Amino acid sequence: MEQESEKATRKPRADSLRNREKLLAAAHDVFSAGGPDASLEKVAKTAGVGIGTLYRHFPTREAMFQAVYKREVDQLVELAARLAEEKPPFEALRQWLHAQIGMVATKKGMLAALTPAAGSSDALYADSSARMLAAIGRLMAAAIEAGEIRDDLAPEDVMRALLGMCYTREQAGWQEKVIRLMDVFLDGLRIRGD
Amino acid sequence: MEQESEKATRKPRADSLRNREKLLAAAHDVFSAGGPDASLEKVAKTAGVGIGTLYRHFPTREAMFQAVYKREVDQLVELAARLAEEKPPFEALRQWLHAQIGMVATKKGMLAALTPAAGSSDALYADSSARMLAAIGRLMAAAIEAGEIRDDLAPEDVMRALLGMCYTREQAGWQEKVIRLMDVFLDGLRIRGD
DNA sequence: TGCAAAACGGAGGCACCCTCCGTATAAATT
DNA sequence: AATTTATACGGAGGGTGCCTCCGTTTTGCA
């Protein structure tokens, strides 16, 4: 019988992986729409699984937030890499920032949920933050090298501008407003070929 | 029949006023201890009234927060005036700041509760804030005139220091820690008679 | 003192939280 | 392919909180 560790680790079941993924997708949707206090039973129903399955995968609300958050960071970092390859530098930066806005809706719940228990999840947070800054840094560097944007802003500055704009998230429809604000900002960032 | 306005306004019932006051006191205690999501039924029970009575006086959770908040601002402004009369200037300032810390526990729930619905309660907020700054300004002016503290800080600065320190409110027992921090800060503020 | 307006209190219906366990199913074994 | 067995599934159920509604009690006024 072949096994690498002393513990007999069976291959994880396919349905388990499927359900985990379905739950994460559903959680993203539900929390984006309903805020951090949205019902976990609604998440389970949206995912099409039982409430028991949800709790087995994510024992606490915060565990669920963290998993969603990490997944989104992964996706955004990957998206940055793909955009950098496929699009002109400025356009890549623009599209990536737009994608960011969609994420903040969830991060909102994240922040509220993580703050009280701070300390347990600091590492996750710091790491994600660093990766995000690195990703935006690469996009900006490319645009600067192409002579498309100013070179006197740091990645942190752009990040702060983005998050600051999102701080007005209150009424319905804030995402559209922030996208417009962000486009104005990008217009200011751009070097025009006059 | 004598009445001042066209509407026949009967004198408010004594029990109503009593219960309202009991509810506000209970709400302060419960929210301080349990945070903004504390149970309203616990508030009613602590106050010794039925849940129906609570909802009649404060139809929504936010209405309750606002009432508690306003009451605390009133009390603190009044306390500032009394301390200014009865205590030496520096001691008055110190005791008032300590009292402030007790309030933040409730304001925490306040902020979380007010933010989403911003706009409906802006006026209340701005007014309270101004009154608080005026109160601390008077205490500081007295201490400056007596030569007890430095004169190069504005009321806003001290307020910001206080709130910044309170931002670490997470674990149990944060109030004690903040009181110690605040005393250190006050020690720095003080002009020593060397 | 009598009476009607106003306030009281808690039962009841609903939603959500989380646990527990009988049933179903996928991986391992033969 | 059939059997075994570890693992995952789903939802009923017990508990708590939210808020409404209405019969009962209290209070101000005449």
C-alpha cells in the first residue's frame, strides 16, 4: 500500500470539492448583494446545498469570509497577469481597477468581520495586501515604461485612491459612481499625446 | 380649556417618561458590554419593561442608538461644565477624558449603526461633534491659562488622539489600557514645574 | 370619582443560527 | 465488478432574536 505520509490520506471526494467551490461562488454573490450580515442559509440555498454542508466546509462566518477573500485576491492577481499580457498597458490598468471595485463589495463584509477577531487573521491579511500591491505595481510599471501614465505615483497611492472612493459605498448603485470617479482619476493619471 | 397650540396636547404620562429613561440607561449598559448587535430584548429585560414598550419608544435600532448617543453627549457636556467649576484645570481635563472613554464603547455601536443610513442623522452628528469640541476646548483653555499644559495643541488634536487610542478596542479590558495610554499622553501634555 | 386616551407587556409568527445524525456516495480493496 | 468503509450530504430540530398586535392596566383630566 503506497502512501507518502504516515497518515492514510485518501483522495478528497469529488463532490466535496465541487460543493466547496459552489459555496464560495454563492457566498461572493450573497455577501456582495446583502452585506456582511447576510444569511448563511441563503448562501447555502444559492449554492444548492444543505446548510449542514456549508457548516462542514466553513465552521464559522469568519472562516467563510477569509476563504472568499483569499479566493478573490488569487483571482485578481491572476487577472492582473493576464491583462498585462493581452492588453495595452493603460487599458490593462484600467480594466484591473474596475475589477477591483467589484471586490470591495465583499471586502466590506470582510473588514467588519475581521476587525473584532484581529490577530488570528493578520497573516492572511498582510500577505494578500502585499500581493495586491505587487500586482498593481507591475501594471503601473508597464504603463509608465510605455509612457502612458505619470511616474510620480506609488502603487500605494493608487490603491488608497481606489479604496477612498469606495468608502462612499452606501446607497444602491455606488459601484457605477465609483467606476466613473475612477475613470476621471485615470484620465488625470494619463499622459496625453498632445 | 387652556391649551397653547391647536392640538390638544395632554401632559405626557409619568410612567412613559420613567420607562424611557430606564430604557436609555439599560441600552447604554447593554450596548457597552455587548456591542452594537446586542439583543434588544436584553435591553428591555434589563430595563425591567416589556419588549413592546421598547419598540414603542424606539421603533428602530438606530432610533435607539441616536437617543443614547445624544443623551451621552448631553451628559458629557454638562460634566465638562461641572468639572471646570469644581476641579483644578488639569484634573478637570483628565477626568473628563476618562469619562469619554466610557462613552466610546457605545459610540462604537453608534458608528456602525449610523454609517449605512448616513444622511438621515448627519445633523445630529455634526451638532454633537461641535458641542464636544467646544467642551474640550473650554477645559483646555482653562488649563493653558493656568500654565498647566502646553498651548500648541488644538481641541481636534486631543480628540483625535483619544479616538485613535480607542481604535484598538478589541479584546476585553481595552478600557483600562486606553486609560493608561491617555494618562501617559496627558503627562506629555503637562508643563512640569521643574 | 369616573372615563377615555395613552401606555404597558408579552404571546406569537417569522427568520436565522448552529448541531446532530441517519442516509447517500465516492474511493479503496478484493 | 462487487464489497467495504471512510467521508460527505442534507435537513430536521432546538434555541435565540426581531418585530407586531392586541387585551389589560394605568394615568391625566373633567
